[in-house]
Amino acid sequence: MRFPINNVLVIGLGLIGGSLAKALKHRRYCQRVVGYDRNTAELEAGLALGVIDEAAHDLRQAVAAADLVVLAVPVKATDAVLADISTALRPHTLLTDVGSTKGNVVAAAEAVFGSLPATFVPGHPIAGSEKSGVAAADAHLFERHKVILTPTAESSAEATLVIARMWQAVGAEVLQMEVARHDQVLAATSHLPHLLAFSLVDTLAAEAANTDIFRYAAGGFRDFTRIAASDPTMWHDICLTNGDAILAQLDRFSAGVEKLRHAISSADSQAMLGIFTRAKASRDHFSRILSSSAYSQKQHSAAVSYRAQQGSALAGQVRLPGDKSISHRAIMLGSLATGITRIEGFLESEDSLATLQAFRDMGVVIEGPHQGAVKIYGVGLQGLQPPPGPLYLGRSAMSMRLLCGVLAGQSFDTELTGDASLSSWSMEQVVRPLRQMGAQIDTADGCLPPLQIRGGQSLQGIAQQLPLASAQVKSALLLAGLYASGTTTVIEPAPSRDHTERMLQGLGWTLDRPRGQVALQAGGQLQAARINVPGDMSLAAFFIVGAAISPGSELLLEHVGINPTRIGLIEILRLMGADITFDNATEVGGEPVADLRVRYRPLRAIEVPDALLARASDELPLLMAAAACAEGTTWIRGIGELRYGLDALLQALVAGLDELGVEALVGAGSVCVRGGHIGGGELSASGDYRVALAFAALSLRASGEVHITECACLEAAFPEFVALACQAGFRIGKERD
Ligand code: NAP
């Protein structure tokens, strides 16, 4: 069925009806916009103000001539208007409305028509103002605002499409929702705040003396109560038409206020801080969604690319953000410890904030982060509480893998979800051994997220030989081991990062660590401590390679973690001739740290020793970038022994190097790179931050511009990347689609 729209009739020419009519006219959506209102003064004003082309005085006649009828009357008037017009509607005339509640509008239509017409598509623009009447009509009111359509089971797809296009024509973004869901969501997000504003102003105004309060009210009061100036009749109607959903929200709110009241009356600082910090985090998150600038699903799908020109020699000193792996673990273990853990140097990235939010959702009070400082009120091993919903971990595979271990041992059920990229990562390496310990974990097909973790299981320690070295799998098992009976032993073919072991020991848990394995005995406690997170080695590696390949460079990287399991790349580069020294070496909270000084010296190709490669697996892309700038052909063997999922990474690297004119060949378990001239070109980081770092480092030596796409992952992992790189001498700019 086709619905050509020549004549639009708007019934109810107030703020919303008038604004829609004016916008449709303004955008020349149809040939004629006709208005009808029971208030003839409004109607005449609409005509005089150019809001409509024509004023209708006979409603049924106007309906019979319309191709599209929009009901924009107060929701309580819907029944009467529908009863009036139902028999005048032609079979192909579309019918929609703008009412703030939808259940009652659909019920009214059902009562009037008997069965709902296919041409009826209810809607609700999420736009408005405190004004009413046609004089307030604004042709731009709906631009960049959402409109929710709630098509019924009977609404035809074509009719829904035409109504959606009408709203898009006036600049709105159209969403669809079921009728009942709409009324619940709006009760929480719109109706409840309006009613609270009305009630607050009414309560404060009740005492004459409180006129003073209004006189001296600060901006906060003004902001909070602005919406109490909305149309009282409309809100009266909304309360009557969406009463059940509103009452449910008022009850939830009352329980929340009661909790706060109790916290204040009993001077319970921790409970108060819990409420305030959780609320602040949620509000900040919400602000970022609104400005779509950081931790949100929208951000995850936004495309980020870097455009880089040949840089100069790197110079000066750089203080890097905190280590990613240690930041995640500090939140987890600090939450499970008894007492207050203070973290300094916490990495404020989307990924580590996802871990932080997960623990807040499980009832842990966490203050900050503020300039890298975080304060955690640890709840002890048994103190986590059931989260109110699924724990959303964005793109952070590290959060998901490690949390699996913690959550397998809880008394309550949890669900772990992530964005599209995380949802394509197999969790099998972690889930399989955890199940052997007695964990109950359900996954989507292919062992993909979301993961449902059943609580209340009794876990049993196991001795697990890992087929490939993996710090994340090892850590998940050790974290589950905190809750298991007996001993949990992990045996690795090669050493992987040992940050979990060091931090567990730092917080007072005794581990047995003979060479190549770690054994954790159940029954211990974690005690809160200060955790000073050193600078991140993965990012330091980028600057180290940059200074090592860019002639004339001398760069100082301050306070970098030099954990022996992480410095394989430095040792390999030294074999290639790089000049890298450690100054001020010391130990902070069990982790060795130093200032790293890197001076340019020409690199020569080598055969990379397998033992060193095992401690540089994350830095393989940067190693290949260094090899591309070395004299001769560098051979990297033993790649097959490294870790899972390297094929896609190598493919992306080789394709990019090829684009830059660098010869690189991948064989069975090995790769070789011939050093030489580096050109420019269009490269894809394929959503892997390690690949993005390698290509960005090569831009220093590139003869042409290097454009690297699919870099949102690097942005999520290290938000300060571009600023720090430019500070050191790179010429890199960020572009966002
Ligand atoms: P408004 O400015 O008061 O306009 C409503 C108009 O409809 C008035 O001119 C009113 O005339 C007229 N009217 C009332 N009953 C009628 C009837 N039986 N037949 C013909 N006309 C009638 O209200 P509004 O703010 O535009 O709200 C209209 C609809 O939009 C409501 O359903 C509301 O829920 C929805 N909405 C409002 C907002 C907002 O922020 N305002 C936002 C989204 C959706 P009288 O003056 O004689 O009553």
C-alpha cells in the first residue's frame, strides 16, 4: 500500500501541534498543512503566524480531506477526538499522535475502532518546553531530538515508515519501542523528575518564610526546578493516564530516599559516599553519552583514525599513564581486600573504567578517579553484592576474563556483556578450566559473550597446565582460587605477566612460586594497601621504538614499570643495537620501576631469541616496526608458541607494512621483516591497538603521510595517546567520523 501525503491535518494547535505544523510547512513536506483546534483564537493565531496554510472549522470535513492526521491534543482529550473523527477517516488516511503516554492512546483507539487500524501509528516526540499554545510554536523544536514511535501489532510497516519519514523530515531521530515499554521508560526518565520538581517547589513554597529560600536560591535549585513550570493540566493528564508506571517509579525513589535518610541519620559515611559516588559516576556517564564523547556504546562504534606526517627527533621527558594491567587488578583486588586501598597513577581509560564500574555495581564504594587517584572501600572476599543488572564491560576483554574468575566464586548470579567487538571474542580459554573448578558458566554459541555465571557453586582448586602462556587465563584461575577449596596451581610453558601474583602477595596472600608455576592456597585474606601504578609498558614500548628509529632522538620516560615479564622488547632492541638505559630503578608495591632513557642509534637486524620473544608478545607489532627500520632482515621465530589469535594481527601488520613498501613475510610460526625505505599510505589497524601503535611509530620514518583507520581501540585504551605522542615529537592528528 502506498501513502502519498499531500494534505496534513494537525488537530490541537498548541505548542507541539503548532511546532510540527510549522516545521512541516517550513520544510515543504507536503502541499498543505491544515490546522484544527477547539480554541478558535489559537487557530486564527496559527494562521496569522504562518504556522498553518489553512484553518479548518469543520473537523470531520477536514479529516475526510486529509492524507495524514496528527493528534496533538492533551492525552485526556484523545478518546473524545477519536470518537469524533473515526467515521470520517478514509481507508488510506494515516493517523498518528504526539501524546506523552501511549497505553491510554492505544486503548482509546481500540475502544473507538473496535480493532486497531493498520494506518494507526502512535508516536511521542521527546521535545518540548515549559510554554504552551501556538504562539510558542517553533519550527526547529524537533531537530536533533528523539521521537519514539510505538507501532501496534496491527500497524503496517509502510504506515510506520511514512510516519518515521515525516519526523525525520523535521530533523528528528526516530526510535521504536513497544507501548508498555514506552510508558515504563518515560515514567522513570521524564514523569518522575517532573513530579519531583513540582513536589519540591510545592513543599518549599508551603511555608511563607520560605520565600527567602527562593530569593537566595542558587543555580542548582533553579536548574532542578525549571521543569516545575510546565503545564499543570498536561501533568495532571499524564499522572492519570500512566498512573501505574509512575507509582512504581515513585516507590523505587521513595526507597532510595529512605536509604539516604538512614545513612544520614546513622552518620554512615560509607553508605552516603556510596550513593553519591555511584550517582556521580552514572551522571558523568550520562553526560558523556549525551555529548557522545567517551565511555558509551555509541563511542565504541565511532570510527577513529590517525593522520601522521614524518615526525622530528623525539626529545624531552614523558610521564606515561598508569599501567593498564595493573590498573584493572588494583580495582579488583582493592575491592576484595579488607580496608581502604588508595591507588595512585590509575589509568583512566574506557577499559579500566569498565572494571571500576562493575565493582561499583556490585556495591563497592569507590571514590574517584581524580587525576589518577582512586580510593576503594574494600568489602572483603565475601562482601560483593548482586548487581542490579548485567555488568557491561564495553570492549574490555581483560575485564571480562578476570571477572569470570572472581564471579565464579560468588553466592549470586551475574551476567557479563560487552560491545560488538568484545562479543566476538571467544572466552573458551578461561571458561573451560573454570568449569573444571566447578564454575557454572553459560555462554552464547562458540563460547562467546554474554556470559551467565551461576552463583553459589563450591569451587575446587585444580592444577592446570596452560597450553600457551596467558596472564589473563592464569589470573582468572588464581582469582577463582581465592574462593576455591584446596590449592589452585597454574603451570605455564613460558612466563607471562605476573602482576596478579605480585599484587596478591602485596596485599598479604602467600603464594608458592617455583619456576614456571604458581600455586595459591585457599583460606587467606587480602589486606588493603597503597598501590602506586607505574607507567604503562605497552605505551612506553611505542615511545622506546620511536626514539630508537628516529635519528637524533633522546627521550626520557619517567616511572615506567620494568617488570621482568614485560621488558622482552627492551632486551631484543638492545640486541639490535638500541641504546636504552634504566635510571633511578626502584620497587613500588612489589613492582620494579625505573626512568627509561632512549638515545637513537642505528639498529641492525637479528634473529630474535624465542625466550625473549615470549616476554614481548604484546609488543610483536612494535618489534616488526623496529625491524622495518633496521639494517638487514630480522627473523622472528617461535611465534606459534606465543598466544591465541595472532593470525589476524599478523595479517593486519603485513598488509600495512606492504602498503608502506616494507617487505614482510609470514611463514609457519615465523615472520621476517627486511629493513628499508618507508613510504606513506592508507593502513588499517583492524581494531587492534598494538597494530595502531606500530603503524604510528613508523610514521616517524615515513616519506609520505600515513593514514591509519580503525583506531578506536587505541583511543579507548589510552585516551592521552595523541597528546603525549605530539609532546614527544610525533606529528599525529586524530580524526573522528
Ligand atoms: P497545548 O500547548 O496546551 O496545546 C493543546 C491544544 O489542543 C490546545 O490549543 C487545546 O485547546 C487543544 N485541545 C484540547 N482539547 C481539544 C479537543 N478536544 N479538540 C481540539 N483541540 C483541543 O499542549 P501541548 O504541550 O502542545 O501538548 C499537546 C500534546 O503533546 C499532549 O498530548 C502532550 O502530552 C504532548 N507532548 C507535550 C510535550 C510538551 O513538552 N509540552 C512534549 C511531548 C508531547 P485549549 O487551550 O482550549 O485546551
